[in-house]
Amino acid sequence: MANQHFHEQQFFNALRDIFVGAEIEGDSGFINLMKIKSRYYQQGVFPRLKKDIDQAVEAFPEFREELFDKLYTFLQRYFSESGSIYFRYTPLHQNIYEKVYTDDRDVVLFWKTHMLYYVKTDRIFKSLKVEVDDVQFYFDASNIEHKRANEKRDVVFSFREVAPDGNLVFDCAYSVRGRITKIEQILRDLRKEDIYLSDETLEKAFRVFEKQSEVDYFINKNARAFLEEQFDLWLYQYLFAEKNIWSAERLAQLQALKEIATKVIGFISQFEDELVKIWNKPKFVRNSHYIITLDHLIKRGKTGLLEELFAHDGMKDQIDEWVALGMIDEPVDKDDMLRKVIETDLLGEPIHTEFQTLTLDTKYFPDLELTLLTCFDNLDEELDGWLVHSENYQALNTFSEKFNGKITNIYIDPPYNTAASEIIYENKFKHSSWIELIHDRLKISKKILNNDEGFLICTIDDVEFKSLSFILEEIFEEVVGVVTIRNKPSGRPIPNGFAQSHEYAIFCRKSLNKSISRLKRSDTQLERYKENDIKGNYFWEMLRKAGSGANREDRPTMYYPFLYNPKKDEIRVPNLEWNNENQSYDTCEEISDDSIFIYPKKDDGEDGRWYFGLDTAKDRIEDIKAEKQHNGDYWIYYKRRPNIGVQPTTIWTDPEYSATEHGTALLKNLFGQRETFDYPKSIYAVEDCLRVTGFKQSDESIVLDYFAGSGTTAHAVMNLNREDGGSRKYILVEMGDHFYDVILPRIKKVAFNSKWKDGKPVFEEGETGISQFVKYYELEQYEEVLQKVHYEDADLFDDPNQDPYHSYVFLRDLKLLDSLEVEHEKDQVKFHPERLYPDIDLAETLSHLRGKWIKRITEDYVEFEDGERMSLTDPDWETLKPMIWWQ
């Protein structure tokens, strides 16, 4: 006999999947989230909903199974195996979606994900038994720590043991800081157990495990509004798609259906709204340190502090880093090195200038960090840069108040959404997901840009060029210009058969009054200026105008004579007066027989015109000469000098823009031959992009790059400051492990010296270090919050005076309140950061929350630029509340 409760069971199974999700193993905030959702369902949603459904269908029990069937039919379209709420299924044959949404080209209005926060792409890992080449393997995924964000990480395998049943047991983990699977070591360990495998068999087994489901994780920005709208559309379609006559009982049944659907949506959206709050809450600053070049201490006369540093136990690790970075050679005597660092000549100038820009990393001197910071009168003002290890939405959302209106330039090079651009991201986004990923971040970008100077530059290739242009025009109202940049001379093969050798840089401005600036002349362009005088380089250019508009009648005021005396080789402009009737100049002086008039005549003998006007000719007469030609005529020449720059064209093709020559090759020279980063940007392309925006020398000029990659943007800013003595600042945000393996070492190396070859500094004339003071830190991540939150302590739906479908059911939960100590007698709340993380930087955290720059930090307080002080030993609970107990 058929199951009379099939549809009821089907519906509740689907609802259970929504809350409990797919079975997944490992150590992650997402798994903690699944446990929380499971309890929420088992103890709250399920019993309450069954009771409400029983009451709803009491008057028409025959409708019960149909109600469950229709609820299931509606809901199953919107939920993925990760629990995300969005258009998972929108088949074209469902008429309502043919009319309102399209599955075919969802990029047009990105309907499928426009209401979502994209979190990450990850695998749903399960422990797995597999047989490969008659060998039994067991992969234990129970302790795998899932990705914090969308960083690209490989799975690393290590052999544990041979199980009693003969299975070869392997532990699985994501790679951290470049860790890899050591095939040879595993094979040696297996041989010790008298097991002999080929590396092919082993790698084949690993590939089987890695083929587990990969899913996208999203959070719906407003799940209730989305699902209620979708249900109304669905119900409208059901009611009016066919011509039926509805009875009063049938309408009552459908009304009951809608009431239950609304309650289901209410339960679902309660939890989704809580995730939105966690995603958008400000994040704690963690593990912060500073990079300080030694010249800061030397210039301030901190000899005693330098002696203390060199005597510190951490100096050994610091010197080891200098050696590893190629700054100094082994062996090193600390006392001898200290002497060279502080040794000066009779004028007080350093003798060993190469040591002035050695980079001190305060992580090696934790007990001296505050002492080092007291060397600076105004901490944030004197910083040259901030380096932030974080998923970029979390970073933008967290520090937006601190940098609101202070960012003059944003340069980003986001993932191009194509397998051909090997950028360190999963790169699995479909068009609509990619658009939403970019859209959320660009909206914050415009907010924090300076109102007058703000410029955004975004590079992209053909795959998402059109989509990105639409987004930028929506947010910034207009795209100022698009530049095509040659990034690889030989091109990179793409599926359509072409070899792609270019990308685009799209320029947008916040103020319509902000104009673009000129580029400096390239070395190739400057080769023409071979002669020089006290004013600089020049070459002789014919003064007669050539090409279109060179006729006298086009510009009659540009037709005038020079007076030249060949015997004395003297040239001047005679006294002239404009005759308005004749539209020409009349001579107002007597001319000697030794002088001749030279007019701008074209090759055909017709009257032409000069390149510039009469007043300019008088002002520049010292730079003008007459030269006799073979036919006896005299031509006029002027000294053409390189001006302030050239107007940027829309195609940049010079060799300097090659990412191969000035991206990859530059990194290889910095780091030696080791592989560091795939497809880094050309540093010259980044420099010129910043120049075009008028990136001024001032320390009020700050560029933000929240897809930092290998750190090219910071390198470009340092180069510009070297070039003109500027004090521009930079902020980089990057979530990959190469933050520590590439970006930090790059900043330190470039600070130490401007030129490197095979990983070693090149000390040549003009190649110098640059003074730097940089802060770097991590941010708490969404995934980490999910690992810390507590929701199991409060009873769900136990208040008879509240509607559980619309009230905030998590109001009484702990969240992160276990980091607090409440002293009831004193009516005080004390925050214990170590209960959350051992390395919280409370001063920077408060700086983000207050939206104020830091002036100084002491053991007891942080002082902001406006003089406000906040305690670091007993911080204000109300200020920290949004980070600990949101509502």
C-alpha cells in the first residue's frame, strides 16, 4: 500500500536538509553552524511547525498531503546542499520563471545571485573508503580544517597507519603556508610496513578523494523578502495560469497554505538574518606587527634603543630573516653590525648607508614593540602603509569608517573569471556570482573614496569586461576611460583559438570635476632629446606647422615674420601690429638691408603658419634659430623640450607594460628563481594607472588595493615616492598565504633597495632604499566567528508573548558573550580578549570602530587624532558590543 504520508515525510526531510544540510566532516565554523541549525530545527522549528500545520488543516484533513506536496514543490527550488537560499533551480519550462527570470543568460541582470553575499567555494568533505589498483584506502576527513575564505588551497595527505582491516589510513588537511603532500616520504613510510605502491597508484587514490562535491556558499541578504516574493509569484501562477472556478473551501485551503508557507519562511529567514549579521559585523584585528626601517631610529638618535634591540634574543631571528631575504651575507657578528649601523662621519652622516633601510619586524621583539612605537609622534599619520590579511569584503566592511573619504585611489585587479588567468582564487564563479562578488565590494569602494580626488581603476579581460562596465556605470554614473594594455607580447592561448595579449584598465571617478593627468615620457620618447643646455635636454624641431590646419587662412595670427641677420646670425621678432581689416600683421619699424624676413611657407610655396603664436615666439626667442637649406631658403627651428608629460592614449603597448617582462621577471629578480606568484602585474602599468589619476605626492594620497595579489601596487607606490620624494601611502588586502610568503618579503626587499638581481640587492648609483613604516595585521574572519559563537544556551521559542516567526529568537543567546565578565556589584562589564583570541590588537580594533586614526598607543590606552583616549585594560563595552553581541 502506498505511503499515505509520503508528501509530509518528503517535506520534512527537505526541511531537515535545509537546516541540517549535507553530511560533512572536519573542523570548521560551517560545521559548527550546521550543529546550531540542527538544534534550531530539532528543538524549535520541527515541533512548533507540526503543531501549527495540524491546526491549519484541522478543518479539511484531506488537504494535508496536498499542502505538504505544494510546500515541497515550492521550497525545493531555492536551497542548495550548503544550505544557501537562492535560485538553485529555475527550469525554463516553469512559465513564471520564463517570464521573470532567465536561466539561459543570467548574467544580464544576475537574478540568480543579486540578493546574495558570496562567501566562498569549498568542498563538502566526507571520510571515504576507496579501492585503487586492488589497494584499500581510507581517507579520514574528520579533522580537516575548512577554508576561512575563498583562498585557493590544495589538499595535503599524510599516511597515518595500516588499519586492522588492511585499509591504508590517511589524514587529510588543507595546505597551509605552502605545505605539500610528500609522496616520497609516504612511499618510504609504506615500505616500512612492507607495502609497496607506485606513486601513480597513490596519486590516483588522492584524486578520487578530491573529487568530492564542490559547492558555493552564499548568505541571502534578505531571505524573508526574497522567499515571500517568490511564494506570491508561485501562488499567483497557480491561481491564474489555468481557468478554474474556486470554491470557498478551496480558497480557505490555499489561504492555510500561504499561512504555513509564511511561517516556514519566517523560521528559515530567522537563521539567515543572523548569518547576515555575523557576515557584516566588524571584525577583530589580530596578530598585528610593524615593519620599520632602521633609519627611523637612527635619525631620531635612538642609539640606546638600537643597542637594546641588537642585544635582544629576537635579533638572531631578525638577522636570519635579513640573510634569507638577501639583504646581508652570512656570517654576521651582531656587535660589528651594530657598529656599522650607527657609525657616522664627521658631519653626522651615516657611513654604511646600505644598512639604513634594513627592515625591523616587530614580531621578533614583542616586548619592545610599544617602545618602538613611542619613536613616532603621530602613529597612523606617519605610517607609509597598512597590509591586511583578510577576505576583502570583511576588510572593507571593517575599516570603512576609519578610511572613509580618505582613500584617493583604488586600484584592483580582481580574478578574471577565466581559467586562463591563473590567479590565486578558486575562480569557480559563474557570471552572476562573479558580478555579485564584485558589486558588493565596489559599492563600499565608492563610499570610502575621497569626494574630490577619488579615482577607481579596475583591470579586467574580455570575459567580464562588459559585465564590469555595467556595474561601474551603475555605481559611478560614468566610466571616464578604458585603456587597453598589452600584458604578454606572445599572447596567452584562449579557447576561441586566439592568443590573448591584452587586458583592460577601466577608470572611474567619484567627482565629475576630477580630470585625468598626463603620463611621463618613456625612455624611448626621451631618446630624441639628445642635446642639452642649462635648461635641460632638447632637440631642434621645425617651427612651421605641418598637417591639417597648417594654412594661413586657418589661423592668420599664426602667420608672422621672423627677422634674421645672416651675417650676425641674429634672429628676432620685428615690431608688428595687427591689421584687423587685412587680417595680417604690419611691420612698425625700419629694417636694415642686412636682414631678411622669414615667413612660414609650405613646400608648394603657399603661405602656411607657425606652430605657436607671436607672444610665445617673443618669449622663447633664445630657443629659436634660422638654418639655410640647400635651395637657399631659410627655415626656422625651435628647441623642443620634454614637457610635463604626454596625454595618455587608450592603447599602452610599450615593452614596459609587459607583465612577463616587468611582472614575472621582476619577481624572479627579487626572490631569485623560486616560483612566487603566477601572472603578477607589470609594475609600470600600475604606476602609469596611478599617474593618470593624478596621484599626488602628498601623504594625504592613499591607494587601496583589496585584490593585492603579489603586492605590485605597494611596490609601485614606493617607486613613485622614490622618484619624486613623495609620501604617498598604500593599503593592501589579501587573503592568500602568499600574504606572508610574497607580499611581506617584497615590501621589505623593496624598502631595502630599489634594484635586485637573482634575489640579491644591486648597489648601483641611483639604486637606493626607501624609509618605510608599515603596519600589518590579520582580521577575524566569518568562518572563525562561526567557530566561536554559542547559541545552545537559550531555550528556543519559550516566550508565549512573542511571535517566533517575526521576533528575534536569538535575543537571549550568548553569541560571543563568554569573552565578558560581568561584575554585578560594581555594575561593570569587563572584556577579556584572550577568551576569544590570544592576539587581539585592541587599539586597531577600536580605531576601526570609532572611525578615528591612532595618534599613540600605550600599555593602558589608545589615543586618537582628536585627543580622545580609550582604555585598553578596561575597554568600553558599549563600543565593542557590535562585535560581541549583535542584535
